[in-house]
Amino acid sequence: MQPEMLNTFQQGDHDLLVKGDSNHIARQEFVKSLKGAIQQQMLPAITTAYYQRALPNYVAENGAPPENYTQARVAFEQDPLFKAYLSINRSSQELQWFSVLDPLEENIDALEQATKNIKPSGGSLSLEPNFEVPKYISSIDIHCMPGGYLGPVGAHPLHAGALYDRGVYLYAMGFMGPLNDDMGRSVVNYLKRKHPDLKPKKILDLGCTVGHSTLPYAELYPDAEVHAIDVSDSCLTYAHHRAESLDMPVHFKQANAESTDYEDGSFDLVVSHILLHETSQKAMPKIFKECHRLLKPGGLMVHADLPPFENMDAYMQLILDNETWYNNEPFWTAMRNIDQIQLSEDAGFNKADVHFDTAPMAIMEFMNAGDAAQNDEPEDREFIAGEYAPGGGWEVLVAQKQSKVA
Amino acid sequence: MSDNTTSNRTIKGKRPSFFDARGVDYLMHMVMVLTQELSVTRDRLDTLEHLIEDKELLKRTDFDRFAPDQACLEEREKNRQALIKNLFSVMDQEAAELVKNDSKERFDEVIAETAKG
């Protein structure tokens, strides 16, 4: 985004989107503007403070610059500008959810009413009454979203999904597109480019929340049967009605990606989007094994998340590591230190069939239409603190299950 | 138009501390909330100006061309001074204490004496 560009992105409407009056909307617009200013105005100032003030002091005391985020934090944690940045960034996150909560609670009955008038789109919703939610999801409210993915105890079944849908749009400042679907759209674009022969008949999206990334698969692979699972009944309920409102047939089901009850070899394509960093050290290997089990021979596993730390300098790592401590993201940093290639191999994939790549952001390709957006080799990317998706693309781990030996 | 906030805003997960003095943490958040409300008010005024122009009652440039008369000048200045007085009241309190030579010691004495008699 050019510094002089005014961000007037507006979320795409659908029947489930929480509506508000002019003051509700003004509070939400303020949060979107504040988040933009934190990234584009405040973060460059913080970066200057790090390189001009904290780094030389650290080098003077230690004889070498910080090698990782832990050392960078030691170098920077007492800096007054850094403290102000962390504090304002945290408030922006809280105000983001709060600005949606009021109109949501005032209009929740209208949302429920809206679900009754939506025509079926060929999809389905399947919830498990005694479902056991993993501790890594229920222990703290991830992203500081009050009630977390599950919603507050006793809240309306649409509460968490509705809060998440609008809140995420503000968080992304519209850079995920009008339907918050940039990750799914970017991965499909990537697959169509790199795997043009892939004509999936059955697709599974793991940890789908409200289906933001799921719907592009239904739209862009119209011949495929699209399934999506999540642990949150509230998110799934919302996802189902939202998909129907947008006339997309998706089969939503409450299930844990570590262990599902789909049969072996059920899917041609198993994907996840920003799921892995919300799981745990013990869960991740199980999820990889489950992906391998669920894939047909020759099928693809694709996990889109943010890049491992090994590609970044200590300062960039530090800025990202802040999410762990200041945005209730328990697994954010630990996940980036895991060797996912090894994990894939342990799950049964051949090492030669596993690699990291970058799926360029669909919205950036759209905005730069006409430009070649093929610069997607990981080693060519530069990570700049403050970019919504570092490097202008989504990091994808791609693994192909071995075809049956004839 | 919404001015009441009633939601349950509790977040599970300890809120971190940013500054050495906890009060500064509170203050920073309050400044963000106040700025948000200022932004809301400005949007609303902008809506008002647009609506007035749309109804062809006034042009938006009329707002900038408006020259207050003496009575208006006085009223505005009175209101501004009242606002600033409120803003500085916490410092006025300290100045008043200095004038009266009031102190924490006197406060503690009053507490102790009241407890006795």
C-alpha cells in the first residue's frame, strides 16, 4: 500500500454481518484507521528507535547485535517508544472487539431472524453435543477476543462467529478483501498456477472458523465437494448460515483436526489457513498425521500460515513475537520454531514432496493487475515489519502424498 | 445513535503491563477511548454538514465562512475557559494545598484523631 493511499475499504455485506448505527460504525472505522496508523506511522518510528537507539546500546554492552527475538527484546524492552507502541497496539485490539460487541449484542435477535430467511445452498451443518474442545483453544481468549472462539458462556449461538467476522475485517483493515477471504483465494490461485492438473473432487478445510477461507474453494472449484471442520460450535453455526447467505455449498462439521472420523483417503486436497499457530506442540504432529491419513494417494496437504522465524532478522522476529505476549497467541512463536518439513516426513510424506512456498496475496495481485506477481520464491522475499502479510504473500507448506506404486 | 456501552468486555488471559507505573497503562487506554469518541463526534458533525448541504439549507463552505459576532465570541471563550479549568483542576488542587500548607501528615493526623474521638 502506498503511504498516501487512503484506506476506504468496506466489508462486503451479507445477511449475517452484524449491523450498527452511525456511531457504532464510526467507532469501528476509527479502529481500522488506528490500526493502519500503528502499522504505517508508528511502527516505522519504533523501527528507527530500535536501530538508532536500542541496537547500538546493545552492541556496546554485548559486543554483537541480537541474534534472535529473545535478545532483541532485552535490547528494546525498556525503550519508551516501544512501550507506547505495545500499549497502544493492545488498546487497538481491545477497541476492535468492543466496537463490534455493542451492536452485536443489540442486534443479535435480528441476526437470528435473518438466518430463518436464507435459502439453503446445498451445504450442511453437523454439531457434536458432547464435543471436547482442546485446552489450547479454551485456556485463554485468543486474539483478546472476549469469550474467544467459543464465545462467552451462555452467549447466543451466533455470538462468537458474528464478533469474529466483523472484528477480523477491522483487524485486517480490509486487506483480506470484502469477504475476508484473501487467504483461501490466494491459496487457490497458487494451486491453479502451480498444480493446474489438480482437479479436486473432495476438499477439506481444517480449523475453518466462520469459513472466510473456505468459501473460495467452493467458488473456484465448483465441481468439488467442500468440507470444513472447526472445534467451535458458534463459529460453525455462523459459518453455515453465512455460506448459505453467500450461496456457497459447504459441509461444516464440528471436529478436531487432530483426529476426525472421515475415512482414510477421503480427500484430494486438505488445507488449513492460520490454524497451526492456534494449536499446540502436541497437536501439530497429530494434525499432520491426520492430513496424511485423510489424503488420497497423490493428494495435497497445504497449510497457509505466517513464515518461520529462520527467514527473518531478530527485530522482525521480535515484532511478531509480541503477538504471543500482547495479543493472547500462546503458540504463535513456538510454532515458528518447529521444523515442519520434518513433521511432514514423520507424518508419512516423502521429504522430496514437501516444500515451503509463497502464495502471493490475491488482493495485491488484484490491485497490481497487469504487474507480474510471480515473485514467489521464499528467498526473494523481504520481510518488512508492519506489512499485513509479511512479504506480500502467505507462507504455504505444500506436501504431496505419494501416489500408489504401480 | 448509541452512547451506552453495556457489553461484557472481559478477556480471559492476564492483561500485560506496559509502563512502570500501572496508572500510565490505564491512562494510555483511556486516551485511546477518548480519541475514538472524538473521532465518532467528528464523523457525526461531518454527517450533519453533509445532510444540511444535501437539503440545500446551507453550503459546507458556509461553516468555514461563518464569522461569530461579539456575543458568540464571548460565549465560546467562556465555554473554552470552563473546559480548560476542568482540565487543569487536578493541578489546581495541588496549588491550593500548597497555599493552605496542607499535607499528607495533616490528613493522617485527622484520620488518627477521628479514630480516637
